[in-house]
Amino acid sequence: MTEPFTADLETLARAEAFIASLPLDGTLVPLGRKVAGKDLSLMARYITSPFSALGKYAPTDTHGSFFLLNIFGNNGNGPENAGFIDWAIQDGVATCSNIQMYITPKSSHEEVAAEVFGHPFMQDGFMVEEGYLRNGIGSFLAALSLVTLSRIGAIGIMPINPGGYATENAQSTWRKFGIETRTTPKQPFSLALAAAHPQVTRKIAAFV
């Protein structure tokens, strides 16, 4: 269990700078937070047409772009998966679903992500690995998703679907940002309003 996090103005400013400068090309970015004694790093990918990063079975005919966040922990022998969240974006709508299965790995970290998250049977697009649960990683991924989706796409209203099988963990995570989720019917919400929620920057600040 993590200790309560308090952020001063300098820390919040650092988080805002992190949000604005986050590379979306798969570059590995070290995070300031440790979990279970392990250093964390983040990989963000914004994939657009002509989808050179995707395999031949990817649904490119029905989606305009994809946004993926992966967190890795350093276990002393290299990176291991700590968590991920994927978004498929089409016509101003972003849906959370597993995109990892369609990625053609182009780096060692993408290969590590594909080993665990790149299987067709995994429909949920938002997951934190067992050894990393209850350390704020899910909240960090959700918060960073909200502000980065707002940054890359001017999406006003979008339905949220936290995966084919919405877990209680995912639902409770979204509630921290004022978002109630359910799989049927999909619950629309204002991305701009959610991204401006006071907890968003604080959850990001706890990791940077």
C-alpha cells in the first residue's frame, strides 16, 4: 500500500511539464517513482495511418488512430510488465480495448509488452500486473490517458468502455476522476471536463 501523496505547487508544475513534453513515439521515459523496490519507466505510443507499426490483422479499416501506454518495472534482469492501457480512436470517439495484440514489436520493450498483453484472448485494454497492484499505477495510467487524449485529439464527448470485462478495479479507478463506467450502455462523458479534474495532475505528479 502506498503512503498518502501530497503535491506542492512545484511538484504539480513538474507534472504539467511532463504531460506537455511526453514523447509519443515509443521512447522509454524513466519515472521518479519506485514500486516494490523497482524503478519504473513509461512507454507511450500514438499510432496513426498508414499504421506501419501494426500487423496485418489490425482493424485499420475501422479506426483512425491508436494510443497506448505501457509501464515497465526493472526486476534486475531487464524490464517486466507493470501495466498498460490502450485506446482505439475513431470519429472523435476513444474506446479502451486491447490494441497490443496488433502491434508488430519494434523494440525490446515492445516485445516485452507483447509477450504478456499481446494475446487475442485478452480483451480488456486496461490492466495492472498482480505484483504492482494497489500502488497507484492504474490511477496514473488513467489520468495520463485523459490529458494525453485531450492533447492529441480535441475529442469532446467520448464513450468509455473499460474493456469487454469491466473489472471492479477499473471501475473504481475511473470514479476517482468523476467517471462512472459500465459496459452496456456505454457512458458518454466530456473528455475536457474529465481531463481538468483536480485529481488528474495529482495522480500524475505522484509518479514523475
